[in-house]
Amino acid sequence: MAYIKLYEGSFIIVQLIQKKLESQGIVPVIKDETESARLAGFGVFGSGNQQLFIHESEEREALKIVQKALAGLGL
């Protein structure tokens, strides 16, 4: 099972995209290295960005959803 990075950005935008994907039956995996380091007790100064991954078989549909979501935000 292979996952690919679909998007990387701020928490708010990643959460918006996550909700839109889930409403279409696509369940993404969110990776937040800053939060993981904080929970492990390490101090991290980073971008605060999150990464959103999806299964490669869902890439085509997921890209359409992301593009539409970002266009709706003017990005």
C-alpha cells in the first residue's frame, strides 16, 4: 500500500482539505512533525506545516478536490 503526499500547508487549510476529502470517501493521513516532536518532549522550531497523504489509487480524484478547495480560498 503506497501513500503519496498530496498537500503541505498550514493547519487550517489542511483541515479544510481533509474534511472535503472525507466527504467524498477519501481518508487522508495527516503528518505533523512539529506536534509529534512536542508530544515527545522535544522543542522544535519549524514551519508548523502539516503534510496530507492519500493512497495513490485515490490521487486523481483527490487532486480535483484539493484544486477546487484552494481555488475557493483564492489560492
